[in-house]
Amino acid sequence: MNTGRKHKGRRLGLTSLTVATSGLLALLIGVAFAVLLWAINDANTSISDRRASRTALVNAGTMEQLLVDLETGQRGYVITGREGFLEPWHAARKALPAESRQFTDSTTSSGQRDAAERIARDVRSFLDDYSIPLVEMVRRGDPAAGGLEQATEGKRRVDALRALFDQYMADERVQLAERTDAAGTNSHQAVLAAAVGLAASTALCAVFTVLQHRAVVRPVRGAAAAAQELAGGDLGVRVPSSRIAEIGALGTSFNSMAASLQDSRRRIMESTQAVHRRTARDLHDGAQQRLVSLMISLRLARELLPDTESSATDLMDQSIDIAQTAINELRELASGIYPLVLTVKGLVPAVRDLASRCPVPTVVACEDERRISPTVEANAYFVVAEAVTNAVKHAQASRIDVLVEFGEVLQIKVVDDGIGGVGKADAGSGMTSLADRVAAFDGRLTIDSPPGGGTTLLIRIPIRD
């Protein structure tokens, strides 16, 4: 009787232990996933806020560009009196109402909205109270249009507006930095929650059966291996789906985290490209415009000199040549930072322009040329530029072929007839940097480079509308 009761108690104890172990496992997993999902939700909120900040910065840049177009157009017209210089002025004047509304509607806080509304009013005032009257004065032939007072007034207004734009963008970047820091903290919490869940699950699953081992431990090991690859820099790694609900949710959360990290790297590259675009734009709209104005003035002065003044005309011709050389060099510099042809005409014309300047004969082929997302175009262009540069520097090639194909996936093949022997992790040839750039946009890089057999790079980047 006592033995039976003791045996019965043992079975109840084993059952209780099993229930307690399962309950503890469920509790730990539930808590870990709750924290993880909370962190991911918070991270998604931070990402949305950052996207709003980036949109606000883009719209602010567009408004500032309109101001630049108004100012440079009217200035060129005042200097030369030629209607052709007013084309950007007319375009900016037509686009201003819609861009002003978009600019003020994209603000991310009440303070930024007040600042944006003030900027929009001041830009409108610059157009209505200064720019339009000045253009009309030039058309009437009023000599006061080119006077010092008008020039000083225009410079004062433009400088004040640019200061407002700079302050607005600086404030927005502060908010963007704060949101980026918040996203980093949330990602850390997500990783910590995932690590705690994995550790607890692995420890408790050790007491389970072979079936549980196959159902739980193997997927967990797979997730751990993926985490190691993720820590090694492969942000494209993903955890396969599982039939077990908890493990499936873990894989989904891990994949969301990896995708978030990959998206962060993509945004960093996009920010870098935005800086390049802005730098090239500043060169074009600043120094280049001034040089163009200088050359126009020199040519006008040259036309006023009689041909009998040979010394003066020779000096003016030399000055015009020097100014033109400076403009050409500045355009080349801006093209190296972010080529204008990429923005205006797209990927394939930009690659052809790159090939025309390559010291190694380079042939570009594309049968279905079309425009795609500017972000993908820019990333693909710099991937090709880096691949061609690597071939020129390291491959000892006599010919480079670039094949571009559009579809659901942008496929680019760069082939050279050089010495080969290049590996994906070959830092000396820049393959690591190139692979990282491709992976940042969910792309894949394949290298075929047998020693002595040349090198073929196949780049595949998904096209997003």
C-alpha cells in the first residue's frame, strides 16, 4: 500500500516536473518573444520617424534648389538681358506653389512646421517682391536694375533664406540622429531578447525526446549559425521557416531584425549618395555658376574691345580659355562625385560615359534600356564603377565588357580578359567593399575568376518600383 502510494507519488512528481519544465519553457519563450516583439515594434516606429525626417530633408532640398534656380536665372538675365537665362526661373516659379505645400506638409514637428511655413513665405516674398519686379525692370530697360542696391538686396535675401534652410535642415538632422540612436537601442534589445530566448530554449530542450530534439534543437542551432553569420557581416542571411509556432515566430523575428540591420546599412549608403549628390549640386550651382557668369562677362568685355587693341584682346582670349578650362575641370570633378548624366539620363548612359573615360577599352551592351528607381540606379552605377576600377588596377586587362539587363532583377555582368585569380574576400581588389554594396540592396555578387582566365562579375540587384 505504502509502496503503491510512493510509486504513485513519483509519477505525479515526474508529471509535475514535466509540466513545470514545459510551463517554464513556455513562460521564458513567451516573455522573450514579448520583449522581442515590443522592441521590433518600437524599432519599426523609429524607422517610420526616420523616413519622415528624410522626406522632410529631401523636400527642404527641393525648395532650396527652387530658390537657387530663381536667383541664378534672374542674375543671368540681369547680366546678359537674354531670355534664355530665364528658363530655370520660369520653371522654378511654376513649381513653387506645389513644392511649398509639399515642403510644409512633410514637417515632423510643430516647431519645424512653423519654420517651414516661414521659409515658404520668405521664398514667395523673394519671388513676388524682388525677383519678378527686377525682371520687369530689366525688360523695361530700367538702368537701376543692374545697380548695386538691387544686387545687395538680392544677396541679402538669398543669404537670409539659405541661413533659414541650413537651420531647418540642422534641426531635422538632430531629430534624425535621435531617432537613429533610438533604433539602435531597440535593435540591441531585440538581439538581447532573442539571445535570452535561444539560451533558455536550448537549456530546457536538452531534457526532451529525440523528436523534440529534431523539432526544436536543430532549428535553434540553425538560428545560432545564422546569428554568427550575421555577426560576421552577412546581413543577407535568413532563418528558414519552421512548423513549430514558437520557432517559426523566432525565425520571423530574427529575419525582421536582419532585414532591419540590412535596411540600416542601405540607408547609410543612400545617405552617402545623397551627400555626393548634394556636393555635386553645390559645385554646379555655386562655383560653376560663378565661373559661367565670369566667362560671360569676359566674352561681353571681349566683344566691346576693338580688334586694333591686340594686346588687350589676346589677354581677354587667354582669360576666356582659362575660365573655360576651370569650368571643364569643375564639371569633371562634380561628375566624379555624382555624375549629372546618371540623374538626367539614367544608369546605362552613365555607364557608357564611364566607359568612354576608362583607360582600358570598355564596351557597354544593353538591349532593354529603361529608367528604374534612382536609388537602385545610383547603387548599380557605383558598383559598376568600382568593378571597372578594380579591373583597371589589378586585372592587367586589355578589354572590359559590361552587359546590363533589366527585368524583375537588374543583372549586370562585368567581364575582363585579365589575369584572373580574384576571390570574393580579396580585399586587395576591393571585392569585399563591392560585395557589401551589392548586399546592402538585397543583391547577390557572383565571381568567376580562374587564374589566367580573366574575371567575370555577375551582379543581381532586385528592382523596386
